[in-house]
Amino acid sequence: MKVALLIIDMQNYYAFSNEEKTQLTLKAVEFINVAIDLFRKKRLPIICIQHMDKAEGIIPGTEGFNNIEQLNIVSSDIHIMKTYGNAFNKTNLEKKLKELDVDTIILTGYCAEYCVLSTYRGALDIDIAPIILRNAIASGALENIRFVESVNEVISLGALQSVVS
């Protein structure tokens, strides 16, 4: 098994539009950052996915497009822009994962019930094993996070640390 960490849409535009969303996003960031540190230490791929939507003004160079400052993403991480919910749709994500011989992805990010779930399903369609990192996905509503975690393969941070160590 070769694994990569995907961080999906942890951008200013999505994270801070209301108090509940902000709290849930910042909680997820704590878990995502521990995973980032683990993957960096083990020299495993970290892939930052950012959504671009010209109609909404979410384009490179705007504050809304930028990753939230609390997230430990760096320029040397792999960066992919998407325009659909599924990060595999019309991007080079699948090609990049194949080049890296990755067969398993750990999913984190925003929004649990939309882009995270769409990317999860997209991975299944191309025979890449998706696993959601528990407590590392965000949404505007806690019940949506819990639902997505309850109907998909999930790994705890402790188990992930054991598996990739």
C-alpha cells in the first residue's frame, strides 16, 4: 500500500462564512496538520486541492481562493486546482497518483457532504482506495460530518500514525 494525503478545499471562501462552519473547520485543521506533519516526516505525498469558481470570484490570487492560514500547506506540496466537486474530474489528480504509485488516499477537508464525498466516490471509480481521516473533514453542520464518516471507510489519527510509521 502506498498512501497519499489529500486536503480538499480548505480555502478562506468556504471556511469562514459563519460561526459553526468556522469552528468545525478549525477543529478539522488540528487533525489535518498532525497528518501533514506525519506525511512530511515519512516523505509521503501531500496533495492540496483547491476549488476554483470564476462566477463566485474564487480564483488564484484572491483571498477567498487561498488556503486558510492555520493549515500547514507549503509550496513544495503538490497543488491541484479543480472546478468540480470530484477532485478527479477534469484534473491531473489520477495521473499524479499513478506517477507516485499511490493506491490509497486519505481524505481530509471541506465540505464533507460535497467535495470530500464526491472525491471519495471518484476514487472508487478508478480503483484507488479512499479512506476518510476521522475528525479531519469539515462542513457547515456537524451532523453532515458525522453522516459522511458513518457511511464510508474511516481511519482514526492514531491508527493512521501506526499504519504509516
